[in-house]
Amino acid sequence: MTESTTWRRGVTASLAVLASAAILASCTSNAPEESEGDDGGGGDAAAAGSSNDEIGDTVTIGFSAPAADHGWMGAMTTLAQAEADEYEDIELLVAEGTNDVSLQISQIETFINNDEIDAIVVVPFDGAALTGVALEAMEAGIPVVNVDREFSDPNASRSTILGDNYGMGVSAGEYICEQVGDDSEAVIAEIAGIDSLPLTQDRSQGFEDALSDCGQEVDNRVAGDFTVQGGEQATSNLLQAAPEIDAIWNHDDDQGVGVLSAIENAGRDEFFLVGGAGSANMMRHIQEGDSVVEATVLYPASQAADGVRIARLLAQDKAMSDLVENEIPRLIQLYAPVVTGDNVDEYIDSAFES
């Protein structure tokens, strides 16, 4: 028995099996399909040349995420809904965003007990705390797509989509290394997020490692809390402690609004600043060159939208058309590129507002 046949509402009718076989055959090629005409049912998908975008069996996907109390997190849910709206064969049931772990567990239990649910996409508030109920969903034959914050057991999801926190730090560090060169007197500062979170620790470790590779180090470090107020307070403390700075990496563009406010209030501009996550606000500063913001490192808010796409493919028993593999990967980790004035136009239209 293949993995895909264990899903609760997988394709089981003989007609559906034949259709699935035809889809699988077409998915093994990257060649665009021949046009079926305007009424062929492919619509924009046919123009895109991807058979996976063609309308398939309608699937119902349950979606649960933390509260949208942060620009990046709000964009996660907005982009997931927008992605579902692009497909006529997706019905997305969105649970109210919550930071209450017990309530989020209850939401997943409701999805499990709903016979119409074909797949579940979860952005956990706390991955470890949501692991048990995700395992229950998988055991019930419902594929779970885990987004951003990992469950503590890999068996709790069929596929996991993650950003690259360590890679963010590496990208920020490498960019700063390129700018300051071998200046042994360069003063480099870091404004982290919540220090107790593994994601912050990963970002800081990547930053430290990259700086070490070019003979630099973090001279001044403070930590905010991913909020505007926290970013402003942490930056005020940093600027008071360091009278001269050459470069700053701020982990998070949402708290970056407060970071810039503190910098403006202090009247400081002798340094350049690299942001984190990739908000539209910071990208506009990069475009206009009107502040110390010179670059930002992406942590894509499109992860949940990718999760919806993957859940659709799993529920429809499809693979990824651009891979040779016949099964959806268990882990997908997104890249963390640096956005500068040279490439900001490529990213700003899909950026979130902080």
C-alpha cells in the first residue's frame, strides 16, 4: 500500500483512479501541455504550463494559525486564503487565529471530526504542544502540513514547510562582511528578537558564524520582542551603549518600525541597517534610499500559502510537477535571500506590510 492510499478521502473510485493515473503521467514531465482551447478547463493554469494547476477533485482544507498580531503572521493567513481563492477546487476552512494553545488544539480536533476535511494546514503557536493532536489527525488518515514552527515528532505531519532562520543570519552576516570588508575597527551590532526562542538563537548563530568567516564579530547586541515598542526600546539602549556603529542587523522588520523610530529620535545615521523578514515598509526604504536601511533578509510570509498548495496536491493524490519524485517531499525549506536596491523590484510586490 502506498502512502497516498491511506488518506481518508483519497481517490478511491475506479474512474478517479484512472484520472489520477493520467495526472501522474503528465506530472512526470516539465513540458507544457498542449492547449485544450478556451473551454478546456485549464484556464490560466494551461497558460502556466503546469498540469498540477488544472482543476481537479474539489478538496476541503482546514487551516489554523496563530493570531494576526504581527504583520508577518497576519500576512501568512491572508496569503494562504488568497492562494486558495486562486483554485476553484479548494474549499479552505479557516479557524480563527489564536495564541491559545488549548484553543488551537480544539480547532484541529474539530477538523478531525469533520468528515469533509481532506487535509489540514497548521501554523502552530507552539509546535511541541500541537504535536499530539497532529498525530491524531495523521492516524485518522488526514494529511497534515506543518508550517513554520515544527512539531516535535516528524510523524505528526506528512510534509513540513519551513523558513531558514539560520540561513537568515548567514545571509545578513555575509552581506555585512561584503560591505565592511577587512576593516578591523568596524563596529557591528545586532538587534535580536525574543532570545528564548529557538528561531532567534538560530538566527544569531548564523550571523555569528558568517561574521566569523570574514574575521568580524558582534560588538553590541540587544534583544527586542518582535514588537514595535520592543524594537524601539532595545534600539534606544543599543544607541546609548555604542556611540559609533558601522552596521546593524535587525532580526525582524515588524520590530524594525520601532528600530527606525529610535534611530530617528537619536539623530544617528553613521551606519547602515539590514532588516529581517522582508516587509514592504523596509523595501520602500531600500528603493527610496531615504534612511539607513540598505537591505533586508527574506523570511517568506508565503509559507502558509505554499502549505495550502501542498495540502491540495496531497489530497488530490498528486506529486510536484517540477520534481522527478512521485511523492510530495517531507520537508521543504525556503531560501533566505538578501534584498537590496539591485533586486528589490523582484520582491516588493509580494512583501507584507509591517
